[in-house]
Amino acid sequence: MEQENVEIFEWTKQWYPIAVVAFLNPSHPHAMQLLGKDIVLWRSGSGQWCCFEDACPHRLVPLSEGRIESDGTLLCAYHAWRFDSSGKCVSIPQSKDKQTETRNLSNNRSCTVTYPTQECQGLLWVWFESGSQAQVESQLKQLPLISELESNSSNVKKLFWYVRDLPYGWEFLMENLLDPAHVPVSHHGITGNRYKDAKYYDMVLLSDISTQDSFAYEMIPTEAGLKQVIRDFKAPCLVKVTCTYDNNSQLILYSYNIPTCPGWSRQIGCQVLVKNDKGKQAKGMSFYSLPLPIWLTHVLTSFFLHQDLVFLHYQEKNFAKRKKDKWSNIVYTPNPQDKMVIAFRQWLLNRSGGTIPWFPECNLELPSAERDKQKLFDVWTTHTRGCTVCQNALKNINRIKNLAYVISVICFCLGIILDARAMAMKAALTTVGQISATITPTLSIISPTVELCWAMGGAVLFALVGYSLNRFSRLFYVYEFKHAHND
């Protein structure tokens, strides 16, 4: 039983990792959401990433539709008001005179709402309260960082960051990550086999559930080759999955899960490889060490994420239809594999107010279920559009694709020319009656039969390359998945 008068989790007095800095374009502002609030991220002239409420104090138009000017200020593109990194308005060009402008600029109502930010371990963190008191409180709160990277050990390797906006809510994303039983079934063919690996195990609580430090569970028994598997939840965002192998090497998943708005969440994750004292990693981990380009890892991530997406999007809608009843009365969880999910729901109910405290201006209505699979499995809007790495890769792929088509056309035209030349030469020789057995060897030498084959073969080959790249580039826009086809 939960004790009465327990400490209640404060959602706004937290650091949230909102973006991977390397994926942001510093030349323009970025619109995002957090706890239902519209925010804008932008980099000032001093190189500092800033977070403002996405509303100009003048007429409340979105600052994310503005511009970053050469002087390092953020310009509202509606009436050209400019703001510095502190949120102070530094220019109101429509003022009657300089004196009037100075008076208007000194009014606090001309300032934007700003939130403290930090850059650490490649992430941009936002403290979601504003004002001078928020600055003080934010400095007293530690960031939930990747602890293994703080040691600077040569045995630790962080793999790529990935970012996705997911069309289901934070609660269901968290449930999914705290539920190891689904992994070999949902991710059949990638991280297990649905027919062989869906086995019994227990989930053992490693520490008492607390409001701030949350809780961790261990799987017992583990799979062959694994010594220990621990899932650790640290509110409000972090789920850490630590797999320790028989040789004491580790594979660790860090997943930061951000509540953006009702029906949507943002996942920022990475994997960390930790070698043992002898510098060895576990068998089968060599794939994770391959020097794959970041954009390719982002594309491959869709193969994994969409296997869950197809469940969680509709699961949330089914729960919404039964929202008048308690969670424990809606579901049937008789097995110990659900212990951590149950603990999470109890934490949410008893220690954090039962639900996310969305900002008042947020539309609390849950989006309806998306039946168009092209829209449900959209990759462009949920990732590529906001990732400069993938955008640049897509541009290069399109350039190579177009080049392949051009070369294919050139090869085809060259083949036509060579064939026409051969036909013309044969026709000319036939006309003058010079084709005979004595010159046949000479004619075969000048005949472009081989060159024609090479030209036409090249046309087909480069056309196939262009077609394949065009098909592959679709993965930057959409990747549809159906479990019935995953044999």
C-alpha cells in the first residue's frame, strides 16, 4: 500500500532533453512542444542555444516562423521585433522615434518567456520553468546523464543518437520500454524469435519505489550468455536498460522519453558499449561496432520503432475509450513480467498526480486513431524534417540517383548511335557489293556489337541503380510495417 501524504512529483521543475544539438540547423529557429506548451529553440550569435515560448509578446504569432539575423538576434517575421538570447526585445522598428522605442523596450511586457537551457553530452536540455527563481533552482538539479561517459574510459563507446516523434503518448511509450516481455515477440527477427524466446521469467524489485529516484527491476532468470539484465526508470524521462554478459562486458540502452503533447511523445536514445577489464566485448556485439554513417542508422531505426508503433498508437486509443475506469480494472496482468509496468502505473497514480499536468493552453483532446498507414508510419515529419544529418544524406542520394539516370540515358543514346552506325556501314557495303567472305573479318572488327552490348548493359545497370536509390530514399519519408508479413 502506498503511504499517505507522499511527496508528489513536480513535472515542471525538471531538466528535459529536448533535442540532439548535432541534428539541429543553427541557421533557423525550431518549433517544438513540451508538456503541451509550444516552444522555439534557436542559437544566438554567441553560439548559445535558447528556448523561448513560441509566441511573440506583440501579437502572439509563432517566433519559430521568424529568422535568425546576422547580429545573432531572433527576428519575429510579422513586425520585425528582435529579441536577444535573454528574451529581451532589442528592436521595435515601428516606434515613432528612438525615445518612444526605448521606453517601449524597457517595459517587461516586450520580453519573451524564456526557459533555462544546457548543452551536455550532445543533448540540449530545457528546464521548464521561467524567471529568476527558475535559474537558481535549475542549477541545483543534476542532469540525468549517461554515467558511463563521465568516466572517460577507453572501454566505453557511445553509439549514435536517434530522435523520433512518436504518434502515441508518453505513458504508453514508458510502458513499452518497461516491458521486456514484448521484445522477442514484437521485434521478431531483429532481437528475438516470437516462437522460441517468449519465455517465463520474474521481475525482481531492486529498491523501494520513490517519487524522485523512481525504481529498478531485474529479470530472473536471464537468457543464455547474459549474467544480468536491469531496467531502471528515473522520472520523468529516463529508462536505462543494462545488459551484463558472462564476460562482464555490457550493452546499455539509454532512452529519454519526453511528453510533448496529448497523443504524442519524443524519444531520444542511444546505446553504449562497455568492454570488460580485458578490453573484450561480448560475442555478437561486433555489429554495433561497425562504422555505419549516422544517417543510415537513423533509417534502420525505423525498422525497429515501427514494430511497436503499430501497437501503441491504437492501444492508447483503446484505453481512452475506457478512461472512466481504473487502469488496473481495464487490463489483465497475471504474470510477473508485467510487474514493472504495474509499478510505473502506481507511481504515476500515487506519486505524480495520476496524469501529466499539461499546460492550460494545450488541447487536451486525444487525436483520433490514424487509419491511413502512410500517415501513421510517416518518417519525414517525425524525424527527417528536423534532422540535418538525414536531410544532407537525402540530398546526396538524390544527386547520385539523378546522375545514375543521366548516365543511363547517355549509355542508351550511345548504344542507339553505335547500332545505327553499324547498320549504316553494313547497308553501304551491301549497296556497293563489297560484302564478301574476304572482308567479313574486317567487318566483324569494325562492327560495334560488343560496344553496343556494353552501352545497353550500362544503361540498364545505371537505371537499376537510380531505381534502387529512389526506392531507398522513400525510407526517409515513410516506412510501412505489418506484423503479418514479418515471417
